[in-house]
Amino acid sequence: MARFATEVLAPWVWVLTLPFAVAAAATRELWPTVAWGLVVAITASVIPMVVIVKGARSGRWDGHHVTNREGRLVPLVAAGGSLAVGTAVLVVGGAPHEMLALAGSMFASLVVSMAITFGLKWKVSLHAAVAFAAVVVGAVVYGPWLLVLVVPAVLVAWSRVELGDHTAAQVLVGSLMGVVVGGGGYALLELALRSSTS
């Protein structure tokens, strides 16, 4: 069960699906939802995951979850660079402010992750961070009923400890980071961008 939760609820899965959910609420049209969702999903999830899988296969880090802290530098930098390109596409293309807020909160989460991982030299749980950020973003976008997503978020957080990939403290800090930086960052950015365009 722990291995299943870790794989099915991995960060790339949340980051792949969340942009489409946010785009759907922002545009309420099929093709804009697909277009803007794809920009963020590809640059924030698909491209970084390709880098991670290739690195894992070549032995640069210890698997596609990059459980060794030292191996996270290239994947995090690649994710940040890719997302920066995606954000530029959103800006140039005139994407809804909700999509810019989502990309911005994801970028902020990457910066904080790097600060903790390499500044403090501590292995925070990115599984927990991404899952709990998605819970908050979902609740902000669709209302409090989407807090039901806390169930799979807790499940994946538990799985990281159960598998021995993280301590309870690393998962707790990751969860808090997700709520505050990922989720809270989205809410603040969305409000600021909405105010600036109204």
C-alpha cells in the first residue's frame, strides 16, 4: 500500500493534473483549458520528470524519487528552468491570472525546496509538499469541499515514512511547506493578480 501510494500520488502526478483543474475553473472552456493546462503540466511536470528518469537510469541519483538529498540539485534546477520558460509562455500568451498564480506558487516552492535542501542541508519531503499544496490550491479554486483531497495527501505522506524514505519530521515540514508556500502562495498571488487586472 505504501509503495502504491508513493507511486500513484507522486509529485509529478499532482503537478500534471492540477494545472488542468485550475485552467478549467479559470476559463470554463475546453480548448483554453487544454492549452494553458498543457503549458504548465509540460514545463512543471513532464520535462522535469524526463530529466529525473534519465538521470536515474544513468545512475546519477538513486531512483526516480531522488531520495538522496545530494542528487536533487539537477532535478530542482531543471524544474525551475523549465517552469520559468512555461511562465514566460503564459505571460506572452495572455494566460488567465490563475495560471500565472499557479506557476508562481510552484516556482516559489522550488526556491524554498532548494533553500532547505542545499542551504540547510536537510531532506524535506517533496511528496508531502506537493500533495498538500494541491489540497490548498484545490480548495481555493473550487471551494472547501475539495479539502477531501487531504485524505490522499495524508496517505502519501504516511507512505514516505513507512518506506523509510523520510522521517516524520521531514514529512511534517514538507506538508507545512506545501500548505504555506504552495497553497498560501497561490492564494496570495491569485488575489494580487486579480486586483491588478480589475
